[in-house]
Amino acid sequence: MAIIKHATRQTLGQLIGANNPPVTVPDDSQRQYSWTKKEVDTYWTDIQKFMKARQSGKSSAAEYFIGPIVTITDEKITSRSILDGQQRLTTSTILIAALRNILWTMNTGESRSMAQNTQRDYIARKAGRREPMEYFLTLSLFDRDFFRDYIQNWDEAVGQSTSFESANRPSHKLIEEAYSYFESQVSKQLSDHPDLESRLDWIDSLKECLVKGLVFVEIQTPTSSDANEVFETINSRGKDLSTVDLVRNFLMEQSSNDAEKNRVNDAWRALLDGFEKREDIEKFLRHFWVARHGDVRSHSLYTTIRTSLTDDFDKKKNYTVGSFAAELERASTRYLELISCDTGVNDLDDLLKDIRDLSADALYPLMLAASPSTSEISEITPLVSACLTYYVRWTVIGRRESTLLEETVFGLAKELFGGLGKDSAIRRIAEATPDDETFIADFEKASLPKASQSRYVLNRIETLMRTESVQDDVVVADSRTVHVEHIYPKNPEPAYRLNDHGSVVNLIGNLTLLHGSKNRTASNKTFPDKNVGYQGSSLLLTTSTGIDRLWDESTDSWTSEGIRARQHDLARTAVSAWPLSPRPH
């Protein structure tokens, strides 16, 4: 059971105001800044509603409870390390900084004095001109320097930050975006006030709401272990946004010395610098674990990792926190190569681009398990090809239950990591893949309403047709000028609308590829009008697959039978486009 020393009411001004114990996000715990526009917008909307209610004078609207925070405090409470509440305190500081900067740009003696006081009272100050800067909120090492340079280190003489590093991490970009959002929203509100006095009053009122009206309950704990237990309890009741941070907290807690803590921080620095979005890090962590241990759901990932690693650290000889952190960092390097399609092996990168375009994320754990950082990456090309065929035949065309595919792929990933050979894995994938006869039957009735899937399927068939006919290559997949075209229109004129419109309009037999200008020209016209653009196309899918069958000249109308006949023929080509890997004898 966690020990809680006190649970006290604190306003924002008491938490990040001058003459109060500074708040620090410890390096061995907590996550980076992670609020996106959605959370920042909600925060701003709530503040605006609270401000209007507070101005009504009702005693019930005097305060706005914004939630609990968890801190580690010493006996005399001279310092506070925060384990939960960082996002709210950081966002509040960013908003106060936006107010400070806007006050300065008003360019009057009073507004600039207000800007300077705002900086000294709620962001940072110097006790003397030769004294170091005192920061009222200090973030962890991954965001600390950027936050100080971009938000806190403000030159009172010129009213701006002197310099700052580039926003090269996802959290840095979110800090920039939050500041820009607040600056824009405050400026928009001020535009409704015609004179300087009313603008200053409005800013003063907003600042008063923030520092005196926003109320937290500070849960004070004596140790990091107690704080972590409270933090995990609070976060387990919310959405699963903090798995990566909880894992890092756990590893720090399990570290036996500073060297191990530094190793964990090195791994996390690699994750933060390598991935563009926080969601990508969460996805990697799950795929990393699945590649070694089989399926685990996102909502139970942290609990599973903690339980398993606790047991491993206790029982496995020489397996330490540092060992796990090193594995994680090495795997992240390989994973980044896979998702960025940048392995340096052309054939493999082409397959990886297809997987990315299809959002076939379920395949990544298997590829990760098959290609540890010490192996030659080109060796997995046949396996990736088999996986892609499996995914297309099973999911894209067959529309079969995706969880069954995941069970197969995740189970194989675990076996590969445990020593199963790649050839055996390929044969196992082939056994699970729909055979040619089944695939043809599935293809003949397949409908592709998703543009990403239809574009991929059509492009692959076009590429195969050009290869078989020894035609010059035409880049399709990477061309912004080539689009998916519905031959029979998605929105035909009423007189030409088919009775079974809904069931045939997205059939593969009704789809082709066209260059952009021709696509716009064709639009919703009848076939004779469209055919002018079709005949001028350089794409075989448009000129050599019997598109004219979709139009019945005798009745001057579209025909569903023509759509299905064309799809029947394309199905035979598709078998070669996604060939089945050799099955075991």
C-alpha cells in the first residue's frame, strides 16, 4: 500500500508561483509533454467557460478543480518532484508565457511591466543579476532544455527568448504547437476589445483565473515507490496513454545503480529521437513485446511487461534492466528501418512500402522477430513477400476475420524469436494463405471502397501487366497525378443509375487508373464521353482490360454484367500478382 503524507488543496499559483517550493519532473520517471491540439483545445475551452462563470460573481464559480497531482516531498517541503500532473502544469505555464509575450508586444510601459511581473511571478526569475535562473517548473531531461529556451528563458530587456534549440522531438513540436495555439486564441479574444485598457483588463482577468482559480489536490508521498504506486493507480483508470512512461518508471525503479538508469535514459532518448509521434513509440513497444512473447493487448501491455520482467530479473542470471534497455534500443533501430522502408535492400523496401500503404501493421512483429539487428536484413525478403500475399489474400480481398490472421502472425513471431527457421515460417504462412482457387473466387466478388487499398491493388496489377508485356515502366504508386477512377460513376446521372448501384460501384471490375487531368475530365459522364480519355491513357489497366464491356451500346446504358466479366478476367491476373509461396510436400 502506498503511503500518502498529505492531500492538500493547491492553486496553480501555489504550485508554480514565486516563493513556493519549485516543482521538478524527475529524470527517472514521468513522460514527456504529450498534449496534442485536442487536449490543449479542451483545456482552453474549459478555461474560457470558467472565466465567464467566475466573472458572474457566483461563489460556486470561484474555483475550478482541474484534478489531482502526485508529488514526492521532503519533510519540510522545500522541493517537490511531480509524478502525475506534468501535462496540466506544463500547459498552464505555456499559456502564461503566451500572455507574457502578448503583453510585451502591446508596447506600453504598463503592459511591459505586467509582462515582466508575469515572468518573475509564475515562470522564472533571478534573485540577483549574477545568480542562476530559478525555474518554477523543471521538466525531465528529454524536454528540459527546449522548454527552458522556448518558454522560460525570456530576456526582460527585449521581451523575447534569446535562443533555443530546434524542435527535434515529438514533445518539442507539441510544446511549440501549444504555444502557437494559445497565442492565436488570446489574440482572437483581444480583437473583440477596442481599446488598450479593456485588453489589459481581459488579460489580467484571465491570469487571475489561472493562478488563483485553478485548483488541484496535491497528493504528497514520501518516496518514489509510493508516488509510482499512486501514479499507476490513477493512470490505470484512464485511457492507455502512458504505457511507455509506466514501463520507463518501472525500469528506473528496478535499476540497481546509476549506470543502469543512464542505460534506460539512453534507450528512451533513442525512442524519442527516432519516432515522429508518441503513438508510434507505443505501437513499437507492443510490437517489440509481441515479437518475443506472442499476442498481448494494448490495454494490458504494461501489466504484462511488468509481471514478466520482474520474474526475469529475479530468475534469469545476468539479465538486468540494462540488458532489456539495450535490447529495446537495438530493436527500435531495426523497427524504424522497417516502417520507414529504408533498409537499403530495394526489393525489400518495395514490399515494405506496400505493407505501409495497406496499413498492415499486424505484420511488423513477425518481421521484427525475423530480423534481429545482428542479422542480414535482406534475408527476410522472401518471408515478407509471403506475409504480404497472405495479408492481401486473407484481409484485403478475402475480408476474413483479422484476429485470425493476427493469431497466426503473432504466434509465428514468438516461434521465430525462439529459434524457428525462416523457411519453416514461410511454409506455415503458405498453409494459412487462401489457395489460388479460393483467391480467385474471393477476387471475383471483391469490393474495395478504401482508396488506399484499391489504388494498391490496381497498381500491382498494372505493374504485372507491364512486366508480362515487356512494356516500359510507368511509375504509378508514387505518382501524385494518377488516381483511382470509377468507370461506372459513383454519382451517375439519374437516368443512367443502375438498380444494383450500391453493390457494383466499388467492385474491382469497375475500377481503373487514370492520370489526374483525365480523371477530372471523365468525372460522372457516360462511357462514350469517358472513352476519349481512356483511349489516350498510357496505362494498360485502362486500355487493355476490356473496359468497353461496361457499356451496352444497344441500350445506351451501363451494365453490371460487364463489370463482373471484367473482374472475372482480372482475377486470373491477380493470382500471379500475389503468388502463393511453395507449400510443404
